[in-house]
Amino acid sequence: MDRKIEPISVIEGKVFINGFECFDSVKFEIKFTPRVWTGKQLGMKTDSHRWLGYSITGTITRRRSTDWLKQVITKYTKDTITPNFIIQGIANDRGSDYFKSHGTDVLTAVGCVFTGDINLMLLDSGGDVLDDVITFSAQDIV
């Protein structure tokens, strides 16, 4: 082999919510899922497929070190205005082949709304640290 392969290390990155870095992030992902129409016409033996739309979803796993999420919930329960966020992920593994070819990979999701359960309190005699798993959907990616 005449070339060393250096894949992206997923440890090298940062996550921002509304411009503030999540220093307690331990895992982050954003997914694009196409909404697919499937059908066929007379005489066709295989299905045809077409993208008709899409959804953008994601997950942030963090170790709780601030009460910002409780503040978001408290504000919502008072004014009942759905909180929207801008969530940005940055992959910057300078030692990877990807970085050498394309530089830092930045993805910004806008119009993000949290969609899953949000733990207000979690105690567990067998656990060691608290990880929050925050799921969200986004209106768009830029």
C-alpha cells in the first residue's frame, strides 16, 4: 500500500446552540431523511422511486453542567411560545484525509425544535453520570 488512509476522527469537533458552545457535548448527529414515493406503472417489474420531500432530525447527547435547558422549559411554560434554535456542528479533524481535501466541515441547522422527552430530574443508584439525550427536528440546513 503506497498511501496511508486517515479517516475522520469523530472526537474532533464542536457543537453550538444559538452560538454558544456546548462544552458538555459527548455525541452529536444530524440526519437527512428523504420522504420517498414508491410506485410502478403497468408492465414495469421494478418500483420507481422519487424524493417528494425530506425531514432533518438530530440528537445531542450531553453531560449536564448547566441549567439552560430548564430555563428554556420554564420560559415556554410561561409564554407558550415554541422555542426555536440554531444548532451547528463543526468537524475539524486536521489529521484526516477529509480535512486535507475539504477543510473544516460545518453544518448549521436552523429552525430547530426539540421533539423528544427532556429529563427534568434523573436519579439512578446504578448510574455514574447524567447524560441528556436531546432530539430535535430542523426546518432547514445551511
